[in-house]
Amino acid sequence: MSKKLFLLPGDGIGPEIMAEVKAIIDWMNSAGLAKFETDEGLVGGAAYDAHQVSISEGDMEKAMAADAILFGAVGGPKWDKVPYEHRPEAGLLRLRKDLDLFANLRPAICYPALADASSLKREVVEGLDILIVRELTGGTYFGTPKEIVTLENGDKRAVDTQVYTTPEIERIARVAFELAKTRRNHVFSSEKHNVMRSGVLWKEVVTRVHAEEYADVQLTHILADNCAMQLVRNPKQFDVIVTDNLFGDILSDAAAMLTGSLGMLPSASLGAEDAKTGSRKALYEPVHGSAPDITGKGVANPIAMIGSLAMALRYSFGMIEEANKLEAAIAKVLADGLRTGDIAAKGEATVGTKDMGAAVLKAFQASF
Ligand code: NAD
Ligand code: IPM
Ligand code: MN
């Protein structure tokens, strides 16, 4: 049976990196490795320009019906003055919320060939393999009230609300513990229970889920500010880090630089498993944004986007061998010395988006 892939390239470098993933999907179809039926929609500024909304109802329906969504990036200075509820980022937030994609997996792997591309010393990052599990449908992003009100004296008051409930914390904790069992069996739970009530509940619930269901997994509680510091000081002490929506956003950008570049980090946003079918809603996207500073120059690194396709093969389609081969193709191309600008050392020769994409595809093809 064919599988429905819904592509949302978005804005900025989104369409440039998505083109490289499309070429891989086309080849997998033509080589008989997969039967992907692809459709494409508009999201972010691209959707706003066409329909004055950040995603149309029609595209939301297609996203709901897809087996997996591949998402490029949204946003950019062109839409700075767009009303808040229609800004490009709102389309992405709606997809996450309406599809209940609560579990955001953000792996940060430092490929051996890139150990010198990180701003940290080689020995600090070489061999790094950590996984940030970010809660994606709760917390400050979605809590209400969320508003700016004008006070009687003319001053303004802005409010965002950090809110978590027991079931929200339980389900993300289970995802983290389950994933840890397939790795080095160690979960770090990161919050700020010293100043936030939501942190108190977070720690309490994670502690209970651990004791009742995952006592064989090692659990370490770590305050989020210390976690940020430790990520830079000694990142290899970590295995799985489970954290809330906002801390997870920030910690994952920091983790990106351990790998050499934000252009390297893929992600998977997963919903709950359907008890009957075993399938789950899922969206795959690079961790980075639309990179307005390099848009249209053909220099964006497509690896985070290609790595997101590899995660889709693994988590949505059970194509573990193909996912491993695609990731190995990325590693091979890097080992061969190919570099986009963001991962090149000073003075090193660089290639553009298309050459990098083509080289990964070629290495992937050669592995069958
Ligand atoms: P950004 O991630 O777009 O860019 C940060 C820096 O990293 C830039 O210098 C950029 O050139 C570089 N970079 C990012 N991806 C790269 C790649 N693949 N190859 C090479 N270099 C790369 O973050 P920003 O500049 O803070 O945000 C720009 C816009 O993107 C904003 O509108 C923001 O809201 C949006 N954004 C969207 C997403 C998303 O769609 N998931 C994520 C983050 C930011
Ligand atoms: C990310 C992005 C998004 C977030 C924005 C674009 C809404 O920064 O996916 O990391 O803050 O979650
Ligand atoms: Mn982010």
C-alpha cells in the first residue's frame, strides 16, 4: 500500500532544502524501495501571501490525513508586520497542537568528520550522541491567558502562562524512558522546580513514573540553567534529556552547536500511538528556521532536512534499514570532506545545497 507524505516546504531556505529531500523520495519510489504518494501544501508566509492565513483549512485536512508530514521552515522579515495570529510561526504551532504532536525528538549527533566544526574543542564533542525529548503541545507556548493588555495608566502588561497537567508530563516522561531503554538507559529530567510550580509538578510526576514503571532506567534531575551550562561544559555526560516546551526549544539550539551547525539537526514530532492500528501522527522538520540571511543563495545545508526524512523512515514507516543507510550516506559524504559553508572550517572549500543533496543521494544509492 502506498504511504501519503505531505510536504510543507514553507519559507526562506525551506523550499531549497525540501528539493533535496524530494529527489531522495523520487529515487526511492523509482527504485522500488518505497511507494510514497506525495502532495504539497503551503505553510507560513507562503500560505499568508496566498490565503492571508498561516495554513489553509484544506492543507490542515491534508496534514491530518497524511501518514507523515515533512516540514521545511517558516518565517522571515517579510511577515514581521502580519497580525500575531496569522504570523508564519502560527501555522507550525497549529499543526503541532491540532495533530497533538506532543513528543519532539531532537537528536544531536556529532559526526566524527565534524568534530572540528563545533565551536567547542574536539575532545568535548567527538562521539557525542544525545537526544532531547521536548514536550511540544503544552507549557508557555499554549497556556492561557496569553495576551497584552493596556492598563489604565497607559502602560502595557504582557502575559504568557506556563501550565502543565499530570497526564501531559506522564506521557512525555514515558516517551523519554522508552527511548532511553534503546540507548544508554539514562534520562535527565530538566525543569526549574526551585522557582516554578510547573517545575515542582514536573519533577514529582517524572519521579513517580520512573519509580512505578521504569525503575531500571537511571534518572537524574537537573535544573534547566545548570543543564544549559553542562551541555556546553561536558555534553557527553548526557543520554536522553526530557524537558518542557520552552526549555526544550532553547536547549536544542544550544545542542545544535555541539554538532557543528544548526543546519545538522533533524527532528521528529510524534503523536500518541493509535491503540488499534499502531500508527501515529507525525511531522518531521529540521530544528533550524528559514535562515533569511542565506535564502536564495543556494548555500543552505540540507542535512538537517535529509536527516528528518531518515527519522520519518524510522518512526513512521518502520524502514529501519533505509533510515540507517540514509544516515550512513550523510556520514560518508562528511567523511569524504564535503562541506556546506556552515560546517566548513576557515579556508576549507565549500559546496552548495544542490551538490550536498546530490552527494548524499549518490552515497545512499550506492548502499543498496
Ligand atoms: P534560523 O534557524 O533561521 O537561523 C539562525 C542562523 O543559522 C542563521 O545565521 C542561519 O543562516 C543559520 N542556519 C540555519 N539553518 C541553516 C542551514 N540549514 N544551513 C546553513 N545555515 C543555517 O533562526 P532565526 O534567524 O532566529 O529565525 C529566522 C526565522 O525562522 C524567524 O522567523 C523564526 O521564527 C523562524 N524559525 C522557524 C523555525 C521553523 O520553521 N521550525 C525554527 C526556528 C526559527
Ligand atoms: C523550533 C522553532 C519554533 C519553536 C518556532 C518557529 C515556533 O523555534 O521549532 O524550534 O519555537 O518551537
Ligand atoms: Mn527553536
